[in-house]
Amino acid sequence: MHIIIPALLIVFSIFTASCTETVTNTVIERDTVTITIHDTVSIPNIIDDTLTTVILLRHAEKDSQGADPILNADGQLRAQELTRILSNVTVSNIYTTPFNRTRQTITQLAESKGLTAIEYDANISAAQLANKVKAENKGKTAVVVGHSNTIPELLKSFSNNSFVVQIAESQYDNLFIASLHADKPKIVHLKYGKVTP
């Protein structure tokens, strides 16, 4: 187990398909958000089918060249892993910015779910995008892929400004699950694929 910012949040890695149960160690209560800490997890067990749930992540690893870079080999592997770990999750919509790196991160996932990804403007405000996603996915599960600067802002919006996280330029392994309870949203922070040291 590693500790990352914020210091109260303990995260773990998802590497194998053999994890079938969710084990909760601790629940940390804050004013408007509950952060659940897990040892092992099956993502479908985290999701409450009666709630609006949003899975948020940054795009996978990209090439370092070009104005609109594509995923590199590590990024392609991470995109495959994303599809695998969400294989048993019913997804209603997938949202992506109109860049190669974000679209390629969720192309395989969208195809596996029979969905066409919905593109959104990377410059839209976090509040506008959060409201759009909530309105279009009431009681369902949506996936949003963005960038190291946009995903933290979205998480703040979904958690009523109570969940604050930074994503370093070198980090591609964060996966956040926001369960949008009316009074107290819950954010679960996971790591997937090849974990950044």
C-alpha cells in the first residue's frame, strides 16, 4: 500500500482479474465526501446501481512528440487494462476530449461496450461538464477521460469541492470512482495498470 496526496488517502494497485471481493478497512468522513479505503477490490462491487456513478481518469501514456500525440506502447497497454478492469461494469456513456491521447485511451473500452464516445470541449468548465454528465446518466455509470489538469477540477466539482488531488505529469495510473449520493458524494481512488512509483 502507498500513501499519496492527500495523506489520508491510501491507494492500491489492480493487477489481476482474480480480485473478487471488496474489503473495506476504514471510511474517512469529511464535510461532504466520504473516502473509502480498500485492500482488494472488484470494481462492480464498488458501484451502487441505484446511484449515478462517474469513473474518471487521465489519458494513458503518450508520445512526447507532436501537437496532438498518440498513445505510446505503455499507453496502449494501459488502455487494454482499462477495458479489462471495466469489463463487468455496465457503462451508459463515455466522455472524452477531442485529442488522440484521450480518444485512444477509451476506444477499446467504447467498442467493448457498443458505445460511441461523446466528445467534450477540453476548455469547458468543470461545473458545466459535471452537470452535463450527471443530467445524462441519472442512476447509471459513466466514464470520463481527461487530462492531469481537468480531472482534479472535475473531482472537486463532483465532491462539492471537498476532494482535492493533484495528478503529476508523470502519473497515468489513477482511477477515481465518484458515487454521487445526494447529500454526501463518495470518492474511491484506485490505481490500475503499471503503477507510477
